Amino acid sequence: MAATGIYTITSILAGCFISFTGSNKILDTICNVIPQKAYMTMSQGIENGSSIFKFKGELIYLFVWIVALWFIGSFITNKKVKKGVY
């Protein structure tokens, strides 16, 4: 339930539904850090006919997020297994 709320909030911030950034530098920085922004930029470009190879930076950024979160999840799971929680 919490993950759905987090995903919804970050998707709104990334501009998935409406883009509301502009002159606020702090909000622009937050929006550029979350991975939904890179994903939405890439998918919009591909929909408009651009090649996927034009979005190498976004692909690498998304891959780094995926690998980092996988490592964090593996670490937490291994820690809980050793404690006997799972």
C-alpha cells in the first residue's frame, strides 16, 4: 500500500500526469533525480519516432537505479534471513 502511494507521488512529481515545474530549482532537482522522469522522457521520445539509441543516458540511468535497488533489496533480504525473520 505504501509503495503504491510512493509511486503515485513520484510519478506526479516526474510529470507523468501534468508538468508543474518551471522556476523552482529545488523541485526541478528533485524531479530530475527520480527515475520516472528519465523513463517518461525516453518513452515520449520513442512515441514521437526517435530511436531508442538517442536515449542512452536515460537507459543507463534507469539501469543504475534497477541494479542499485536490487542490491539494496538483496542486502535487506539476506539480513532478515540471517535473523530468522523470513
